Amino acid sequence: MATTRYLHRKMRVLIAVAGALYIVLYGRLAEMKTALVSFRFYTALLVSFIVALLILELIQFMWVKLDDYYQGNRLKYIRAAIQVISGITLSLIVDFLCFAVYFGLFGENILTIGFLSDDFIYVFYLLAGLNLCYLLLSFTRNPVENSAAKIEPPNLAQLTGQHMPEASINQLLVIDHKGLHIHLEHRDILYCYRFSRKSKIVTNGKGNYTSNAAISNIAEQLHASGFLQTNRGFIINLATIKGYIKGIKRDTLQLVIKRDFKIFFAGLATDQLFVTKEYKEAFKRAFDILQEET
């Protein structure tokens, strides 16, 4: 469960658009001609979309964070109950507050305008359905069984003829995670990134972990096992990369992830999967060597 990433960003945006259209148009189709030439209609549609997307991001964030906390199947039913209740309750509070401000800007009171008796009920039903969808995904999707679980990172030390450091022979990364001393096999690690002054380590179904170690220190330990640092806050297993394209920013590269691994990267922002100028040449050399060998 720890690596299930649920609905990707494009899907969340599409759901937000559909939800906004439903809330704004439901029961008002007879007024469409008037609405299409009304500034208030487009304002309501835009605000509804923004609020819907905000709620979707909130729900996604809570599910992923709870997955990280409840590793594996630990207390999964309690964890699911907490998520569904909080996912609906907190989302309704966000929706109410946002629209209270919106109606207030037009001099209207959300308590007397009919929002609670009409639209708010439909919002509740939509949220219940959405959280149920996430709940089903959390129980049915198991990335551990994905082919990505068989990953074997390339050994850059052997490919490039470099001396292999003593620490990399056992291919174990030793970290302290929430008071636990943990040994992670290098082949189970997909990527690491900087997260709130800590380092986040994402594996292929063996849980996600945080460490106080700096990204640069982790990169040194993982380098001989086929990992490279691509920017100041990101380390990636080369075996997960299909290729790269020219980045949007000057002198950068945008990474293209193999299809089997995309589910593990779905929670990342696009701007994390890039190679900056500082690391560009080293990355290209290592990636080209790997392609020649494979």
C-alpha cells in the first residue's frame, strides 16, 4: 500500500472540471442561455473548479501521507476509516469556507442563499464517492506485484571501471527512520528526494522512509549501485529511466520514466524530474554507458 499513488494529476484535473460543471449546471440547464452571457456564471465555474481541485489535492495528500505512516497492511482498516472520515469532513469544511468567502464578496450570506440545502448536499455525495474510489484503490492496487519489484540497478562502478567502495559491496543503505534503524537493499530503492529538510526514500513496494541524512551523502552511498544525483534535491535509480528530453529551462534535461515505474513517480511534481546543468554531463555519460551495456 505504501507506494500506491492513486489518481494522477491529469485525472484529478479532469475530475475537478467535471465536478465544477456538475455543481454549477445541475438543475439550471433551463437557464443556460442566460448563464452563457453572464459574468457571474463564469466566475462561479472558475471558483468551483479551483475549490474542487484544492479538495482533490487535499484528499490525495492525506491518502499518500497515511500510506507512508501505516506501512504495509498495518491497521489498514483503521487507517481507511480515519481517511474516509477526515477526507470527507475536512473537504466539506474547505468547501464551505471557500464558498462563504465567494458569496460574501457578492454581498450574499451562504447560510441564507440556499447553498447548504442544495449544492452542499451534492458536494457531500461527490466527496463520499471520491473517497470510496480511493479506498477501493488502496485495497486493490498492489504495486509490489508490478514488474518494477524485480528491478536490479546497474553497477556503475563495474561499468565505468571505477573502484567499488567498501560500503557498496553489501548494497545496503542504512538509515534511521522514526527511531528505527533500517537496512534497505539498493535494488529496492527507486529514488530519493529532499523533503522538509529531510530526505525521502521511495522503494518499489517496501515502504517509503525519511532520513536526516543529506541528499549528497545518500548519493555517495548509492552511486556505485546505479544511482545518480540529478539536481540538488533528487537522486534516481538509472534503471527506472527510459530516456530524457531537452528541459524547459536552459541547460536542463527532463527525465522520461519507464512505464512500469510511472506509478511510483506519480506523486512527484514535474519539476523534480529534471537534470540541472551542474549534474547534466555526469548524468549523460552514465546513462549513455548504461545504454551501451544493455
